[in-house]
Amino acid sequence: MSSFGISLSGEDGSPLPELIGTSPAMQQVYRITRRVAQSKASVLLLGETGTGKELIATAIHRLSRRANGPFVRVNCGALSESLLESELFGHVRGSFTGAVNNRTGRFEAAHSGTIFLDEINSTTLELQVKLLRVLQEREFERVGDTQTISVDTRVIAASNRELAAEVSAERFREDLYWRLNVVPIEIPPLRDRREDIPALVAHFLNIYSEANDRYVTHIQPESIEAMQSYHWPGNVRELQNYVERAVVMAEGDELTVELLPAEVTGIRNGATRRKSFAPADLDSMTIEVVEQGLTELGDDKTNLHSKIVDRVERELINQVLQACGGVQKQAAMQLGINRNTLHKKIKDYQLGKDDDNGSDD
């Protein structure tokens, strides 16, 4: 029971029943969420698409002293600049084509409550100036109006990109970034909290069994194994969709591996391919390869470049050559190096010794 008379504790200690997960990564998110909710500070939620940033924003609002006020959501990436400005700040009749009536904006509607600005990284620099003013001065004008409106609205923003990098690329204002980034909360991707997958699957099974008048109450162990092996580029949202599909398609009371898509199970046309335990992007895979290489080398910290980087380069060249049928000209084009350089590397790495007819044509 919260100090404001609202029961918000999930069975796993999360601030909301909808937030599922007992992993250390999520427990840290819960701790920060509870603490920041009691403050007036702006919050910046960071994480990949589908990780549950809106649920965290909702938890912050419901645990705050503004819980009885409105909670207004705005997806900044779903609207053009002109429409988004009108959506946020409102407009007066005749301010632009189609403005036939006065309209209250989302900031005004969220007075005494919280506004959640999702995908704020998609806003333009011009609009960011106006957002900065609201954060600093708590005031704005509707589009086409001169009357200043004052609001008492807490701002929670979310980004699916690294905002610091967007600032460096001059796509996001640094002053607005620091205004938003008072308390950052990083929402971990699902691949970094695989131990939460069984509980998430059970949660979604209950929801969609009830919604579809089904009784899928059991989970085949092989299904959980497959799901915990998958890298989940779409995160919890992707898992949710697959569980819903499985419930709809199930003929019995069990979620079996056959009900999962081939991307998860690694099974296509009856043939099993190797399951991917790799991270979801090249940057993560690169980090993992280097970390694993350094771990295996132990205390041998000499000639690291050839021991790690050269091995990766050798395998890359080898696989591209095979894909190109040994045609070096084509392989060089795909690799982005000239043929003489490729020829030298083939010789240095002793590739294609058994295939002397690798051609330059």
C-alpha cells in the first residue's frame, strides 16, 4: 500500500502489478522508480523499443503526489512537427488551415498531473526550444495565440536512442537534454534479463487466455528453453505478441514449441538451425567477442591485435569468399577493400589453399 492509499505492489516487488520481473536489473529499476516518484524531478527513461518505458512512467505517476491528477501520454514520433506542436500546446481558431475551433493542448490537459513524452528524440530542434521553455518557465502560448498559459505539469520523457549521442550529432539540444536528464532510468532489454521470461510468459498466458476464452495454462519446458535462447530484438512487446499468437492457435491447454515462430525456435521447414545466443546488434556482438577473447587469453596480454582482431578478420574474409564462390573481385567489393589487399590477406591467412582456382574475374 502506498503512502497515498493506492495499492501498487506487484507480487515480485515491482511498483505496478503489470511490471513483471525479479531479475537484478529490474529490481534496480523498481528501486529508482519508487524513489524518484516521491520527488518533483523530471525523469528520462532510456531503453530500446518494447522494453516497457510507458509502464515505468505510469508507475512513477501513480506513486507520486500527482496520482489523482491526469496522466497524459504523447508519442512524439507519431506526428509531424506542426501537428505535434498543436497537440502539445493547443491552438486557436484560424491559426492554420483546418483549425476551425480552439483546442486545448496536452500540456494544459496534464495540469496538476504528469505528461509522458515518448520518443522525444524524434522532435525537431525548433520544437525543442519550446519544450525547454515549458520545463524552465512552466508556461507557453497556444499556436496562433499571444496569451501565455501557465501550467504545473511534471514531465517524464522517453527515448529509444542514446540522447547523449544525439546531442553530439547536434540533433538534440544540449540544454534540453540536461533539463530532462535530472533522473535517468535505463530500462534493460529482455535479452539482459532472460530469467524473467518464464514469469512474463505466464503473465501473458493468463491475460490472453481470459481475453480469448481459452485455457492455455501449461508451458512446455522446450518452449521456455527456446524463448530464453532467443535474442528478442522487439523485447517484451515481441514476447507479448508471440504469446498472444500461441494462445489463439493452441488446440490444447499447453504452449508448445510448435506454437512459436521460427525466429524463436530455430526451426524452418522441419530443419533445425543453430539457435542464436548472440546479442541483437553488431555493437553488442563486438563487445562480447572482445570480452570473451580477453577472458580466454587470461594473463597473456601480448600481441592482442593478432590474437583477436586478426582471427575475426580471417573468418570474415573466409565466409565472404565462400559466399562469392571464391571470386575475389566480388569478395573485395563486398568487403570494401581492393583486390591486391584481399589477395595479400588470403595469402597471409592461408585461405583457399585447397582451391587454387579462386578467380579474379
